[in-house]
Amino acid sequence: MSKKNKNATRLPGEFELKTINCGDPVVRGSLNHYYAAGGNIDGNGTFQGKILKRDKGWTLLKNITVRFTDMDINYVFYDVVGTEDHVWIHDEEIYQNYKVGDNIQFTAKVYAYRRNPDKHGGHESMDFSLKELENIKRIDDYDFPPKDMEENQNMWHQKFIEELVCETCLYSEQCYHTGICLAPDGYRDDMIRSLTDLDNALL
């Protein structure tokens, strides 16, 4: 177990972003979602990964799973399960006490950064990394991808359809965030059913 590492640093040639431009492409689905859910402020996400490489204080993690909590438009909390292929992190405890091949688990905050185009072939792009790691420990083998990931994504996708119906409803300004539906009886259920059927037909 470990406490917060305050010696975290940035990757060479990167510029940490305080905010994300909505026009930036989504480069990492799970870390992007974690950032949007407040993972840059409250590091409640739990990560698992395998150490693939170590280099000059940096550790490359591979096959990463992440679990965190988000909240929908009706202020209802729900769990999110996701994965990332890899991420470079700078953490003194991991670098000194763990070796290549170890599986580790920890909690962390996420941060966004923009790469220095002078160090990346003239291309300026955004990416995410992790900082302020806590509760670091070695673990046995873990499921990748997690066994419950597909079920969780289906639930999340269904919640997206339900929120879309509410946000585009004529009564959205009157009942938004109250949890009380003012639409005619059966309207919301019929719209959710129609959009779900359409979505399934397009898959």
C-alpha cells in the first residue's frame, strides 16, 4: 500500500491542459470518460495493469482496466468499467519497488496534456496520463478485458438512449433533473423502445 506520490512529473515535451477543447478528438475512450466524470479532481478510479517497460523513471503499463463512478442527468450514480491499451506513468514507488511483468493495482487522478509538436514530428495532439497514484499494490492475474465490461457497456449505452429521449423531449425544461416525467403516459417508454430497436437494427 502507498500514499500519494507528490513527485509526479510530466512526460518530456508535453504541456498539461487545464481544460479540454470539445473539438479535440477522443484518443482514449475510458480515460476521456474518467476525466469527464471528475477523475482529474477526485481520483476515485481503480486501475489494474501489467508493467511492460521501465525507462529513466517512467513505467509503461499495458492492458489497463479502470473502474470508476459517474452520474447521469438525473443525479443517479452508476459504475463504469473500461480498458486502455497502455499508458506511461511517472511514479517513484512503482519504479523502485516493482519490476517488469508485475501486475499492479492503484487509484489515481487523470490529466490531459498536449504533446510538443517539435518532439513529435510536427504533429500537435492531445493525450491522457495518470498522476498522484495511491493504494499501490501487487496483484495476481486479472481479467482483461474484465468479464463484466460488456454488460456494463450495454447498461451505459441504454442510459445514453434514455438521456437522449429526455434531453430532446418537449418538456425537458420543466422536468430536467427532477426525476419527475411530465410527458404523456407511455411517451418516454415508447421513445426509448423505438430508439433501442433502431439502434439494434443498425448494429
